[in-house]
Amino acid sequence: MAADEIDLTARDRSARVVRWIGHVLVLLVAAGCLASFVAGPEETAVRLIAGGAGLLTVLLYAWVLVTRRRLPTRLVVDHEGIRVRDGRGKVVVRLAWTELSGVGVMTNGGSLPAAA
């Protein structure tokens, strides 16, 4: 039986556009904070706070870029069970069907019995 893979990173085009607009705006604010720190006419305390905020934002983005490949990207359902893989193809979580045999599903109308 072939495994069914679900791409957890799939997004439609409008969601990608909105996400990129958000990223650009945040990075522009960070650049403004860093510019205020370097050459702003504000008082020293304001410049330090702005510089710290800008530096924190840039470091956060750098950290996300470094760790992004470890985020789950694929959900694989096959005869063995359910696996979640990261960007490198390494299995992050593996659940065998025997481990899931007692799991029930709750719906708005009540509970569905677990498969026997």
C-alpha cells in the first residue's frame, strides 16, 4: 500500500502574499529602529530601546531561518501508522496503529467509538 503524504507547509497564493507583506513591514520597522539607534536625534534612552527592539527582531528572524528546517513539513499516513517528518526527511513523531487503537474521536454530536 502506498503512503499518503500531506504537505503541512502548503498555502494558497493569497496567504503567501499576506505573509510576505507582514514580513516586509516587520523588517522595515526593525530597520527604522536600528537607524534611530545609529543616527537618531532622540534621547539616549529612546535610542537604546529602539536599537534593542530592532536588534531583537533581526535576531529572531535569523533564529527562525536557522531552525526552520526542523519544523514539521510532512504528515505520512501508511500501513505502519502515522509519521511526521521535518524538512530534512527525519521522522519527528511516529505513532503506530496499535498505539492509536484506543483513541476515540469527539464530534459536536457526541463521541464516535474507537475502531476495534
